[in-house]
Amino acid sequence: MQLGPGGLCAQVFAGGVGIRKSIWVKDKRALQCNLSSAAQAIAFCNGGGMGRDDVAYIPGKAGTTFSGPGYGCVVNLSSSSIAHAICK
């Protein structure tokens, strides 16, 4: 999870909290999206929407990720920094 300015914008593992939204910057504006469900992520992955080796956040307890077709289009847990999120 990315902390705000009060947390020096650090990336930390957010144990014990549920993640439901993602924030990204577009044209110098911070925007947010609701993360897609596991079922939506599976459809997106099987439909060719994910890169072969992509790993992205989906909603759930902290660290819930969805791995792309190179990993079998499956839900996992990760404590690594993840650069992608699958949004609705």
C-alpha cells in the first residue's frame, strides 16, 4: 500500500486491512478506481486483457493479487510491491 505525504509516500505491506481501491495519476491528477472482483479478474485474464507475466491487486485482505496467464490466471497473496491493479 502507498502511504500519503504524512507517511513520506512510503510503500508498506498493509497487514490486517482490506484493500478495495487503487489510485493512479493521470495528467497530474490523482484518480481512484474500485478494484475488480476475482471473477471479473478471471474473465479479464482469460479474455487476453492481462500481460503474460502481469501481477495485479484485486480486492481482499492486504496482499491479495491476481496473476496473469503465465501463472495460470489465479488469485494469490503477495508481500512484494505490485505495480498494477485491475479496476472495474
